[in-house]
Amino acid sequence: MPSGDELIRLTAREAVTLLAKGEVTPLELIDAALARIEAVEPAVNALPTLCVERARDHAKRLMARRDPLAGGARGWLGGLPVAIKDLTDVAGVRTTYGSPIYADHVPETSHPLVEGLERNGGVVLAKSNTPEFGAGGSTFNEVFGRTRNPWNTSLTCGGSSGGAAVALATGEIWLAHGSDHGGSLRGPASFCSVVGLRPSPGRVTRGTVNNLFSASSVQGPMARNVPDIALFLDALCGRDRADPLSIAPPATSFLDEVLDVLKKGKDGAPKRVAWTPDLGGAVPVARETQAICAAAARRFEELGSVVEEASPDMGRIGEAFQIIRAMIFLVDRGPLMETHRDQLKPDIIWNTEKGMALKPTEIAWAERERAALYRRMVTFFKTYDVLVCPTSVAPAFDVNLRHREAIDGVKLENYIAGSVITSGISMTACPAISVPCGFDGFGRPVGLQIIGAPQDEAGVLRAAALYERLAGFDRQLPVDPRDGTVPDD
């Protein structure tokens, strides 16, 4: 059997293959993960809550099964340990939502996503750290403190799926669940040099949220490489009666799509790739980030793709996003404002009060703006197979800051202003993935965002897999946490 150190360096697919062959057991993977967590957790604080006995009990039940069909089912994980973001309920496990209000909360039932994942052979081992109620571009809260970037522990890992990204980058876990409203799967992936996919709304159940009829926030997978993301998406996706927007999985599994394109190589590459450094001027992006991502975009030419600088007209989508986001906060946090205002952080109070002050005409305008952008995106993808741009406007910043305050001297008016490059894409309902594409002069990771047509996760994953094989940054993981200083930029 491989050693514990060898096990944590396996990809998720490699680990699942060994599980299927009986060459390693879920219990052995749990032990390997726990040893790695003990070694690196003091430096990064990514997985503050463990549920070891629950995981072992589930692993033993899976090992006792003798179902010959299970190993061949799409998305079957075979007992692979996974992490669940601390915004999502796991039965019998402390789930705080990053809030002191829920510091001692232990739910009796699991979120439908968790139930489905466990049916597909995933073993929940840990809860990953998140900002309070997932609000913010840096992962910290009053319950568990700050999560640090393993490439430089003086820097933030981003948010809100920051704990998930760090756990993957350091090898604490093989797959990690996250969620994404304004970029919470993609931003931390970019900052930590891992892969994060924002699926189309409905691809993965949102289950119990109050905003059941809003397409803004989604659940999704994070991993160290694109094939692992595809495997995890297969395990997560599917129709769920608890979610009225949920959709059935496609006829061909996402993993099969990725494996097929990796066999085809250039023959499966996107024909036309649109590249934009800043969504057509909609958002300021640091010059070095633009240069790194431009070079990455040009690598598609090595696959035979035509790469052109082009962007859909984003309109006033940044303003529209803030209006719709404020309305969502009012739905979600309005009751807590009445009962626990003193225990909510300023960002949440600001967003919720903004929702309280909205006029019906403002909401109507924002919805029209979002619908118009969606129609422009549909037209855009009649010409281009994928759109690529930077994932983040700049690399990771000081872990002690709530958010980045300026980009190349351009002041950001609030903590949301720096995320338009991801939140604007969220408003399109298009799937988008962040893949590692390089490092800046200070050694900070940079991510490339690849966006596809609505519900075309397969196309996004195929393009990302081919790029990843060219770039090879996934082969640098996992990393040991590194001390460092905050760049003066």
C-alpha cells in the first residue's frame, strides 16, 4: 500500500481507482488526510471542524457494501474523503455558517447536496472555513479566525470558499465543495492555484436556501485539477425536488467528456477563443495580471484555436449585481437584522440595509439589465466557443485586510467593486472555471477564467483540461505552507 504521504499526493481520480481495485481503503485515506491536516493546519486554518468518527462509520458502511454496480456508476467516489463548506449542513456536525450566532449549531439533517454526495460514495471528513454567511472576499470570521494562503501565509486565500481552496492546495483533502455568488468558487481557486468551477444554475442542488427561485448563487466543486473537477461534478449534479431550478445530468458524464478530449488533443480544442483582459473595460485589472493571463490565453493557439480579443458588452452589470445582491441579502439576512444585528459584521449590515432601501423601479431595472446581458451572451457564444479572462483583478492581498482597496492606483469604492470580473459572469448564468495560469513577480498565483455558453459545462471543462495539460501547474500541488511578507503593491 502507498504511504500516507504518497496517498495525499494522489489525484482524486487516482485515489478512487485504488479504492475500486481494493488496493486502498477509505479508512486508510482518512488516516492519511488526518496526518496531513495535523501537519499543516496550524499554519493555514482551513478545516476548523473535523467529523472523524462520523467519517469512519460511513467508510465502514461503504466497505461492507457488495454492490457491483456502485463502482461503475457515474460520479461514484468509493469512499473518498471530502470537505464541505461550513455554510452547508451536515447532520450531527457543528455547522456555524461562520457566524457567532450559530457558533454551537449542530443540524439534525444534512443539506440535500450532502445527502446526494454521501449516496455517491463521498465521505465527509471536515468542514472548511468561510467568511460570515459567505459574505466577503477574504476568509475570516469570529468563530474560527483567519484562513491563510499556503503559498504565502501573510496573504489571504480569498473568499468565500477559502478554506476549501487551501485544503486542496496543501493536500489535506482530495475534493472540496464550495459555493459561488460573486466569485466564491473562482476567486479562492485563483489565489491558491487550484481549480474551481461555477456551474450553471440548477446543475447542483441548492436545496434549502430561501432564494430558491434566484439563479445568482450556486453550489459547486473544487479540486486540484480539471479531471477531478469533472468527477466531482458528476457526483454532485442531478435533479432534486427540493430545488425548483435543478436540472437532470447530461447523457454523457462530465468526466467522460474530459477524458475524451484529452485523448483527441488538438482535434477537440475550441475553434474560436475570445480573450479579454478586463471584460471590455468593465473592471480595472492589474497590469501584471493582464499580461500573465494574456500569455495564457495565447496558448490556445498551440492547440490550433483562433484567439481573438473580444468581449460581450457587459453594460452596467456591476450596478445591477449590487442591486440584486442586496435584495438577496434582505431575503436571507433581514430576519437576523431584527434579532441579532449586534452580532452581524458590517459588510452584511451594509448589504442588507441596501436591500431595505431599494425601490421597486431599481429592482426592475436590474432584472432587465441582467436579462439583456444574458441575451447578448447567447449571441456572443454563437461566434465563440469560450471566453477567457483573468479570474481575479489582482493576486492575493494582506490576510489582515477585509478586501483589496485599490488596483494599480484605482480606488475600489467597496468590497464588491473588485469582484465584477467574476460577479458579472455570475449574472450571465454561464458556467465558468478558474484554472491556474502562472505566478506574479512576488510568487502569488494567478488564475485564468474560462467561460462557456449557458449549461455548457462540458465545453468549459474540455477547454480547461486541454489548457491545463499544456500549462502543467496542477503538477506543483500539494504544497507545504510557506511564510512570506506582504508585497507593497
